[in-house]
Amino acid sequence: NGTIIGVEVERGGKTLSGTGTFTTAKGVRFLKLDGASNVRDFGGWKTQDGKTIKYGVLFRGGEIDGGKNANHPDFCLTEEGINTLRSFNIKTDFDLRSPNYPVGQFSILGEDVTRKVYDFGYYANITNNINSAKVRNIFTDIANPNAFPAYVHCTHGVDRAGTFSAI
């Protein structure tokens, strides 16, 4: 929410000016993160009890460390992308990718960011016995209020991150 002061707009050959207020739209907020794809803020979603998830607490998207750790140079944050994500004070990097990806020991966001790797399953596989234990581990970790703000990601931010988001 905010106030617009001293705005001039040209419309239909006339210049309009004035002061007013605005309210931002509530809902999914996509973020431009240089070097990552499909990045969204979980904020704005309504919970079952009618509350709204706060913005700036939990983000989901595609991998952020590809060029440095997983040989995916097209999925790697640039310095600008790192600075943008760090500006949200991310405390935890929840990585849903398989450990077959040669990921680094630390998050690309810095050694002060906790990095958790889960090898999370895809849609249909989420309910099998192997993945149900992983789901419990992820949600145990994400229930920790000290983990936030956090970034949850898989390779493209679609299947595993999407499944996680739906749950």
C-alpha cells in the first residue's frame, strides 16, 4: 500500500496530475531473479483457517547454483541475482534436487545460509514409502521458525517445488 504524490500522466492528449493512494494486488508475486527461473513468493495465499501467508517469508523457484555446482550454467544466479535474493535475508536454502547433482557444501548465497538437501520425489512418487519419510523431514525442518526467510528449489522450480508448494 502507498501514496502517489505529484504524478503526471498523459492520457488522450491531456496531462493529468494529482495525489492519490493505491493498494497492491494480493496474490502470487513473481520475482525477477537474475539467473533463476520461476521464482515466486508464497505470500498472499489464504490458509485453511482464513489467514494470509506473509510476503517475504518463503520463496520457491528453480535452482540457483547450477553453473557453480551442477553444471547447469543457464540456471545459476548472477552476482545481481545473489544480491537480490540475499536482500530478503534468506536463512535456509531448501534444495529438493537429487544428491546425484554434484552440489556444493554451502549455499551459493553464502556460508551463513543453512543448506538442506532432500532428494524430493515428483508428483506420483511423493506418497511412496521412500518419499514419505523425506516429506516428514522437509516439513519438520520447515516448521522451524528460525529457518525463515527461506528459498525452496529444485532444478526448474516446477515439479518438485510445485509438489512441495501444493502440500
